[in-house]
Amino acid sequence: MLILTRKLGEQITIGDDITITLLEVKGTQVKLGIAAPKDISIHRKEIYERIREENLRSSQVDPLDLSEAASIVTSVIKKEGESED
Amino acid sequence: MKINTSRFGTLTLKEEKIIHMPAGMLGFPDRKRFVILKHREDSPFFWYQSVDDPDLAFVITSPFLFHPEYDVDLTEALKGMSWDPVKKDVILLYVVVTIPRGCPHKMTGNFIGPIIVNLEKSQAVQTVIANSPYTHNYPLMQAKEKNQTSHHPG
């Protein structure tokens, strides 16, 4: 891993298109500004991992389970409709 | 055009049905074209089928069906896609659904990673909602039942 030391307001460039600016340091928190082309997605790592995992799980849903899930939801919606009448 | 899928065989679809995702889905950056297929009549779910990978399909649904007050700030995502100014009625919102094997009642929706679809541009982006009260594994049935009891106390 490349390790660089930067001062407040200083920048790092990655490739031709990506610039990271150190905006603020407050205790253990560091605020970064990242400028990059829009086809590059930038995310907080822990949230990114969670969403990636949910995507992977969703892509492995068993069609039988999905049919069953649809029936469960539909029956609840139907009940809602009936009790509102 | 024809697309091959492992779940639904070969589908013939109009070109304009294809949704382009410049950044793909998180964890699947190379798959950039999708179609939305209705799961079946009277199902709240859809398949989000990859055009480029026959095996790849996600399950999605409307967040509002389960969480009528679901409200996320899309400003950044819209800006990132250069969609502004954008009319509200061309934007569709979906959440990715997960169902643990054999436990359909434990289905969850990922409310912090919605897919935003722009119908006018036939483009979509999966955005990340940070600093929100929502979770990545919101129990859909619990939500429905909770809504039901709150609408009809006693």
C-alpha cells in the first residue's frame, strides 16, 4: 500500500481523472473531497460491502421462494383491502 | 432484440425496454444493461434481468408498497447521472429484495441501496443512501403487518 502524508487542503491525484482533497481534520475524523468521473462509483466501504452482499443474495433467490413470498404479500394486501371496505 | 436468460429462456424485447446502468449494480460493475420483468400477475416483485449475463437476475420491488413514507434524497444521485432537471414522473424507485432459502416470510428489502430508474433516458443507477434511518435488510413482511395494525388499531 502506498502511504502519503498530506496537510489540510492538499490533494492527491489518482490517474488522470481522480483528485482527492483533504478538507478537514477533527479529532479522529477526516473529511475528504473526491472528484472523479461519474462512471466511477465511490462509497463508504462498510456500506458498499453491505449493499454488494444484498445484491449477491438477491441474485441467488430461489424462484420457488419468490413465488411463495409473492403469495404471502398478496394475501396480506388483500386482507388490508377487505378490512378497509 | 433477443436476450438469453437462464430463468426465462430467450426473450424478445423492444430495444427501448433496455435500461442502461453506466456503473452497473454494486459488486457487478461489468453488467451494464438490464430489463425489468414482471415476476407474475398479482406479484409485487420484478426480476431485474441482466441483458449481458443470462444467469444474472436480481429480485426488486417498490419500496412504497412496504414503506409508504420511504423518502430518500436523490439529489446527489441525479446530479451524478447528469439527469437534472428531472421530472418526477419519469423516475422509478426500486429496492433489491433478498429471500433466505426456504424462508420466504423472512424476505427483506435493501432500503439503503435503491435502484433509481429514469424512464425518459432508459438509464438507471444503484445509489447508496448514507446517514439514513433505513437498513440494508428491512423485513418486508414485518413492515406490512406493522402497517396493517397501525391502520386498524384493535
